[in-house]
Amino acid sequence: MNEKQRFAGVQRLYGEAAFKQLNTSHICVIGVGGVGSWVCETLARNGIGEITLIDADDVCISNVNRQIHALSETIGQEKVKAMANRIKSINPDCKVHCHSSFLLESTAQQLLAPTYDYIIDAIDSIKHKCFLINYCKENNINLITVGGAGGKTQISGIQVCDLGLTHGDRLLAKVRANLRKNYGFPKYKGKKFKIMSVFSAENVKLPWCETPKDNTQTSLKLDCNNGFGTDMAVISIFGITAAHYVIQQLLAKVQ
């Protein structure tokens, strides 16, 4: 089966020139977990020709409910390797580059040296997320960042807008504050940051924990079940939305 047959649906929808644009584009996904794995799936199934994966984590059993590369046979594997194998199964001609490391200030120059058409940020760490956003803005690298998807149950409110205009997202609120304090981003509310983001203003649902019968006053800490609960349907739409935005930006170059 050749590439034309494999992605005939994409070509019929957007046209040959548009598909060629996708096929010759290089996208970097930083954070190949719940959101990032669905980003990769979407990119691969739309014929993106080159994908770089950056993540130092391994697949663990608790990833199974929300991460597309988390299967019984992949538990214990590096996430980038498990995702790369899946991408190659979808499109054997896709060039996949794996970096089993975290994006840090010390590794950024090496990891971000290639010329990417777009970077999709699915990092959880506020510190490293802010560093990446500022690095991309300073170096004129196309970037879309993704907000918090944990603890949310509705897909209807997921949207894309400028990071400076997002609201109701705890993760991005902390990111904005950090960028304003440490990187000189606009301090006034309503000012655009000129960085696009995926977010939902839905209030998060705190994690359920069983209260001991002999201690009804026990406080329910956020980490009692390792953070917010997650719904694969919601997590996946965050990732798919980010990938879709990037694909539309690439297609706009030839339309």
C-alpha cells in the first residue's frame, strides 16, 4: 500500500498541494503523555511527514486510561519509542526523531536546533512550559501551548485563543503570571501574548478519595490519587484540537 492510498481521504478533502504541504512539514511535540500522544496520533493520520518527539518518561500502567500509546505490551517502554512505533505503523514513510529527555534550559539549544514548522507544547511543568514559550517567542518559532486537561469532564468548552486572553484555566493562569514576572510579558489583563493556546474554562472536578470511616474530617489533598482524575474523551480532544490548529496553519500557506 503506497502513501497515496494510505492518505487518499486527506487528499480528497484538502487537495494535492495541501497534502504535499503536510507531507513536507516537520512538527515537534514536547510532552508525549495524555495530551501529547493524541497530538501525535492526529499528526500521523493526517500525513505529516516528519515528527520529533521529546519526553523522558516511560509508559506506566496508570497511563492506560488516557494515553493512546499506553497498552499492556508497551508498559515500561520509553514513551517516545512507544509513540514512534505507533506512528510508523500508521505511516511507515514518516520520519520520526526520538529524544528521551526533558526540555530544560540546558538541553533546549540542542533539542530546538532543527527548523520546525511548528512546536506543540504539552508540558506539565510550569517552569519548563514558560521557558519554552519565551524561547519560541524570542526566536520566532511557531508554537501552540496546551492548558490543563485534568479534572475536566466536558469537551464543548475546549477552544483556541491567545494565551493572554485565556481564562478559567489554573495551569495557564500560573503560566501567565510566571511569564509576566520573569520574562517581561504584558502585565495588563486582556493584552495578547502572541502565543496561541488550547484551553477550557470549565471548573476542575477535584479528585475523589475515600474518606476513612473513623476520620470524617480527613482533608482530601489534591495528590491523594496522584492528581486530578482524567477522562480520555476530554484529554484526547485537547490534543486533537492543538494538532488541528497546527494543521490548519500549515494548510493556510497553500490555500
